Amino acid sequence: NVKVIFIDNQLTYSQSEFKESESDDGAILETSTITLTGDATFAGEVNEDFVAAGKVQINNVPEGLTAKMIKIDDHTVVLSFEGKAVNNEADVEIELAFTDSAFNGALASEIDQSSRGGMTALLLDFDYDHTSKLKRTMAEATYINASAYTQSSYQAVLDAVAKGQELLDNENATSKEIDLAIGDIIDAQEQLDIPRDGFSVLQAESSDATSGGSLRVEGSVLHGTYDGAWIRYDALDFNGLNPKYLELRYDNASNRCASDSHLEVRLDGVDGTLIGDIQLPATGTAWGSYETLQFEISNPELLDGKHDVYFVFKGTTEDSRPYVAKVDYLQFKETADIDSVKLEAEKSDENSGNGLKNESINLGGTYDGAWIKYNNVNFNNLEANTINVHYSTRVDACALDARIEIRKDNKDGELLGTIMLPLTGGWSDYQTVSTKLDTSVTGVQDICFVLRGTNDGGRPYVANIDYMEFVNSGVNHIEAENKDSWSGAELKVENSTDNTGKSLTNIGGVRNDAWLRYNGVEFNGKTEMTVRYSHNPGTAGTNSRIDVYLDNMDGNPIGTINLPTTNGWANYTVIREVFDQEITGSHDVYLKLHTDGSGWVANFDWFEFGEPTAGVDKSQLQAKYDENVALLQEYDKYHYVGFNIFKDRLLNGSAVIDNENATANDVRIAIKDIDNALAALQYKIAFDLNDYVVQLEDINEADYTKDSYANLMQAIEVAKAIPVDSEYEVFKNAYDGLVDAHSKLTALNRTALEEIIKQAEAIDLDLYQEEGKAEFKAALENAKKVYETVSLTQAQVDEAVANLDQAIKALKPIETDSVNKVALKIAVDLANAITDKDLENVVKAVVDEFIAAREEANAVYNDANATQEQVDNAFDRLASVMQKLEFFKGDKTALKAFIDKVTGLDSSKYTQTTWAAFKAELDEANAVYNNENAMQEEVNSAYSELVTAFLNLRLIPDKSLLEDLINQAEGLNAINYTKATFDGLTKALNEAKVVFENPDATQEEVDNAKDVLAKAIAGLQTVTTDNTVKTPVDNGDTTASVKTGDESLTGMFATIALLSVAGYTVLRRKEN
């Protein structure tokens, strides 16, 4: 019988367990479609979130996840979870309870499954998976914007990801190996570096890649160079730069380096475009003589853009000279750092001719109006404001007013200045004169020198000219050791080496209040003093400083220069201070040296006095910093790798702003570094969106309704189409759209369609009339087609179910003479499907009846003349016996074993009554055992009863002694004994006879009766002649009760009983 329970209003959940995403990141991507059946409907508007509206309460949702329940229509809502659980290492049960406000037409308490908790709680199935975490880490790494980073640093990330993939492909990879791979990928990400400015100082010992071999770092320089060795710097950014020069500081020991050492500069490969080949001549016979050279690049336009730059060492090396050179640093520059521009007079590009002649070391044949011109003179970064001329005259042959006009472009060009040439002692008496230019010269210029002088008949010449030299004479440079006087004591001159390996001479041993004096220092107005010094906080004092006095140390100093620590005696640096007052003329300069405490003041390399250097324009850097500093407060919006780089570069830019000694190149590099760091910034939500897309793309379309799946796919396409450089809101809107589409992803219910298709396929159309068959076949074919279709709406599924159901109901059975065999046919089909194997454990009687009923049913069904009564009877008989096919044979193993144990007992040894009871149960047990139709309950009962009867058996006792005593007592004459003692005997005798005649008496009862009777006989008192004398008789002993039960027999079978109970328990378990 089938019991049907009708429930008016019920909620059905498409799933109650939600598995964590395959990424194992705490995300729950699965959704549950909750369907309301009955008369009630969901309240509220479509797309309303029941959680936010308080129409459903969901408890115990893990931190990091947010539950959403979106109304799809009046009978459907979808439960989903947004975000990622912070703790995803253990399963979580969540409780759910709808409120009355969620429904129209019913209270929440009237709707089945409106509350889920306890045994019906929903389950979030978290399962920590090392492999999934590795996959997620790899996906994150490969989503990083590769173009923002250097080739080598990003290649390290790709290499780590490739190793991770090897582990994913290895079925035997251990969790420890996987965790290490995850750590390697994360480490590689944290080591990512952005392109650096093309004019950055390239420390040779800190390149991005090398050829290896004997290359090694020695202190702060690169050593072990060999022919073919190379170092590489990745992604040098030359955009907007004009790298005309390469500066290189190196050391070439002629006794250890190749005689033809040189350095090739190549782009983007060891064999890439050659942009320079720099000769590295010897700097000394042994190591330690560093020199700096500046190489002019003839084709700087090749460097435009971003390039990996290779420096390839070349030279004919040998065993005794295995090296090319040691290298300290390299730096591309737009201009060469020069102190002067020297033009040899005899080597001009053009001249006026007419007797001018280029002699071995000078220009001769000069005359008034003669000129020499130099084309494209490169002053680089030199602000030339002074010209020096080395010349000679003859007192009687040269003009008294000899002079040179310095003009720009040509002989008639802009006059830059004029320098007078006083007479010298003769042609061999060369002297140098100097004068300030009216206009400073810089950059690349054409320079023309026009010779002037009053030439009369005796003075035809102007002068012989050796060279003209342009300099910037605004600075008086004073080596510290070149003092004119000092305070003595511990002051000393030292030879030392700075942290770049450069040798220098310095003043050391400086204690508080020591002083130095330098005579005749020229001043010309506003003055800036520059000091190169070092300070070691370990042995020097604090607050070290210099007070500067003019001409004496009376009164107040004209200025004080503070000396911050440089953190080491070899760490030299420069510091500048502009004096408040203008100073002119020549003065003796006193430097009084101070520190707090007992330590040293500092070591000093040199001092300079000159015009204040032009302030570096930091306005663009300041604007760049101000524009982006607020981003530091939005760290949670950005992926940590790019953000950490950005933070570092922005704070470095701030340091450059605060650094008074920062150069224009420092400022420009800081700006470019910030720009490149901005390119590395990626929104964290972009990574989350990418991860979300990757996971949702794996969702099976066939499991969800067509509309909700299409909506999700559209949201995914929007997300995938977002350019990587989009604004935050673009990513945020796409992420929110994806969350919304996911929350509305509605499960497609195909169960009813699957069931009705099975029902239809089981129908035997031969039993039905032709009318309706075509419609039925079409409906079934359509239902199958719909079921196999991937993209479906729920309405399409429901329509296919309804159409097929209607077609089934429309089928009309074939009725022969009003005999309906449809039910019989179904029963016959079911019975014919049952095999002999299926019947192996069914009791024989039921099997026999089933086979007979099945044969009869088949015969009646195939009998065209069968009556309806015959059909119904055959159906009833077959249906009745099929209901008994669960009558399985009992397990008789334990029963048979016990029967075998007790069958050989000797009946003559046991009492008649207990043996009779035992025999009856033994016969019954044998009958059950031999009954093929005996079921388990019967077997269990027979076993239990047989064990009980066995335990109740009693052995036949030995009554011979009792019999002898009875015979003895019966032979005694009452007149010979006192009345009281003989009455006691009589009582004991009667009880003994009852026991003796009891066939079921136990040995204990027999022995007890014997003892009582023997005592009564022994207690008899004879009658004496003096009848007044009475001997008391204690009759109390004759009243002792006779014990019952045979304890010894019970003890004998105790163990058997326990085994029997165990056997019975086994039978019960098998039955259950």
C-alpha cells in the first residue's frame, strides 16, 4: 500500500549542500533554487533581496561571505553567497528561517521547510585543498600586468608558475612540494621590478642578469670579467631622453688585464644592436687606480623607448692576464660632465687665411681682422663664464692693444666677450690671461675668435695663440689638506679610500674646537660653501658642525654648516650652505670645527666657495607627488605587488623633494619612477573579478535555466572585455553585475521530465487503440529532445511534462468483449522480469506459489477467450504472492549446530519431566530445521526454546541410602520409644517417602531427606521403668526444609547458555 500525504504549501530546495569553489579560496559558487508550491506565493518585488529586506534570517554565515536571496518570480527565490570565507578549513552548518513577511497567502509556520536548522541545516562544504590553492596562486600571478615590469623579474614569476604546473601534472606531488611552489610564486611576485630611468646609475655589481662564470662581486664593484662575459640591465626607459654619453668608472691593471680591453654596449641581446664599443685603457700596473671616462654615443636615437641593455666585456685574455677590467658603475647621460672646453688655436675648422698659418703648437701669422672658427663646440653641462687664452707676443712685433673678440656663430655674430693680450717677453714667453665673458656659453655652439690690434709698420702681428679654454670660474676649490695654518694637536693629513674605491687625501684627527685657515680666498658677492666630508657615528661626536669666520675668529661666524652623520668614515658626501651676507674681495677663511661629546668631528676632503648653484626645479616632482599621495590611503583597493612598488617610488620622490643636494637628474628620475610605478598599480578587485570569471565559466549550462545562464554569460563577457587600465568603478560595476547574475542563477528542474519519460517508455502501445498513439509518440519524442537540450527555460521543461502527461492520459486501452487486461499486463511484465537468482533466498512455499501464479497469469493474458473474472482472479493471485516475495528463508546455522550438540544425550540419566520437556523442544527444533518454508522468526524461536529446555534438564538422583533408612524406620515399634521422639521420626519418615516417590526430586532434596530421617532415628528415646523420668527431645531439627534445584547442573551449562545467547543474538542481527 502506498500512503500519500498532501501538503498544501511547501518549499523545495534544489540543493542543501554547497561545495566550495574548485579554487579552494573560501568562495561558494553553487546556488540553491528554492521553489514554493501550493496556494501561497512569495511576497515583494522581483529582484528583491529577502536577506536585506529581513524576510529571511540566515545565521552562522562565515566571516567574509554574504548571503543573498533574490526573488525570481512569485514561486521562486535563489539563495547564493558572495565573497570568500576567511576561514575555509572546516564545514559550516547554517540555519535559515523565513519570516511571515516573505509570503502572501500563508504564515511561515504553515509552510513546510520554511525553517532549516539542526538535522535539516544547510551545509557549506569547505575542504582545504593544496592543489586548488596552487592553481589560484598561479592564476593570480599570470594576471599581473607583465608590461609594467622588467623582463627578468617577470620571467622569474613565469618560471615559478611553470614549476607549479609541473607539480599539478605530477600525481605524486606532495603537499609540502605544492606549498613550497606556492611560496616560490609569491616570492617571485614580491621581487618584481619596474623599468628604471635610462639615466639611472647602473651599479655593475647589481645587474639584472649576468653570464655567470667567474663574474663576482668584490666589495662594491664587479670583478672576474672575462672575454665574452656580460651583464644585463632590464627595461631601461629612455623615452624622452637623449643619451649621448655613457659614463663608466673602471679599473684596468695592465699586469692582470688584456692589453686590448674594451666594452661593447648592445641592445636587447648579447648579439643585439651595437651602439658603442668603449676602449678601456690601462689605469695602472696594479689594481686600485680607478678612472672615469665618458664615451660619446654616435647614434643615441637607437636607444629611444625601453630596452634591455647588455654590456659585453671583450679582450684578448691569457693565463697571466685573464681579466678585462673591474667596473664600479655605468651611467647614460645627455651631456658629458666636463670642467672646461679647450680649443687648440692651430686646429680650427675654418679661418680667414691671408697669411694665417697653423704652426706645430700654435696659430701664427695673425693680423687685425683675422678669424678662426670652430663648428659645433659641445659645452655639454658646462656653464662657461670665463675664457683663458695661452699666447705669446714679441715686444717689437705685436700690437700694443692686441685682443681677441669671442663671437657666436661667425665673425660678425653676437659678441660674447673680449680678452686683452698684454705683451710678453718674446715668442717663447707663453702666458695665460683670463677674463669673464659678457654672456655665458652652454650647449652646442659655433664659436668664432676675431683677432684685433692696431698694426702699424713695425707691429704687423697680434700674437701667437696656443689655445683658448672656456671654464666656469665661479668656484674656488680648496683641498682640505692644503691649509695655510691649523690648530695642530691631533689634526693630521691622511691618505684614504672612499666607498667607491676612489683614493683621496683628507684631514683627520679632528677634535672639538680644532681650526683650519686658508689664505687669500676670493669672494664675489653672494656665496655658497660646499663641504665634502665623512662622519662615523660609532667614534665621532654628535651635532658636528663648522663655524666659518673671515680674517679672524673674533665675533660671530658668517655662517655655520651642520654635518649630519654619513654612517661610516668611507661614506663621503657633500653638503652646501649659502651665507646670508654678500662677501667680496680676498679674505683669509677660518674654519672652526665643533662636535658635542668626546668623539671626533669629521674627516674632510675638500671645500668650495662660489656663486650659489641654481636651485633645481622640483615643481613637477612636487606636483606629481601631490597628485598621487592620496593613493597611499587607498591601499586596500590595489593588489599588493604593484602597490608596494608604487609606495616605495612615491616615498623616494618625497625624499628627493626634501634633499637639498638633489640634482635635476635626480628629480627627473624620481618623476619617471613614479610614472612607471603607477603603471604597475592594479586594482585588487580586477584580480577578484578575473578569479570570479574563471570559476563561473566552469558552471554547467545544462543545470540552469536558459535565461539565468544567458544573463550570467553576458555578465562574464562584460567582465572579460574590460581593458586592464580601466578605472576602479568599471571593475567594481562589472564585479557587482557578476554577483547579481550569479545570485539569480536558477537551477533547472528536469526531475519530473525524467520520470514521466521513463513512465511513457514503459507503456506497451499494443494494449492501446490507434487513436492518440501518434500524439503520444510525438509528445514522447519532444520530451526526450527537450531533456537532452542544454539551454532551456523551466517553462519549456514544464510544458514538455504537461504535454506528455496529457498524451499518456489520452491513450485508450484495447477492450476485447469488455475484458480489460491492462493491469494484468503490467503485473505479468513485472513478474517475468524476476529471475531465479532473485528467488534464491525466498521461502520455498512462496516461490512455488509465485511460479504457479505467474504461469497462470501468463496463460490467462494470452488467452483471447479469458473472461474478466479470470483476468481479475489471475491478477489478484499474482499480486498477492508478489507481495510475499520478501518472505526470506531463515538462517538455520546456529540452530543446526545446537541440535547436533544435544542430540546424543542419554535420557536415562535425567528426570522424566525435564527430559519430556526437552524432548518436545528438540523435536520441534528438528521440524523447523527441516521445514523449507521456515522464516527467520520461527528459527529464532525454536533455537531459544531448545536452549531453555536444555538448561532445565535435571539428573536422576541416587536414593539407595534414603531407601535403606526408610526401611529401617518402618521396622521400629512405637511402644519402645517415647511419644515425642517417635512422633518426630514419623514426620521425618513421611517427608522422606514423598521425596523418595517424587520422580523429579533432585539429589540435594534426596540427601536432605536422608539426613533429616537419620537424625530423627538417632534421636529416638526408649521407654524406661521410671516413667516419671522424661528425656527432652529437640524436634527442631526435623523441621529443616528440603532444598530444591540442582545447582551443579546449572553450573555445568552456564557456559553453553552464554554461547547460546550469543548465537541467538547473531540470528537476530542477520534477521534485521
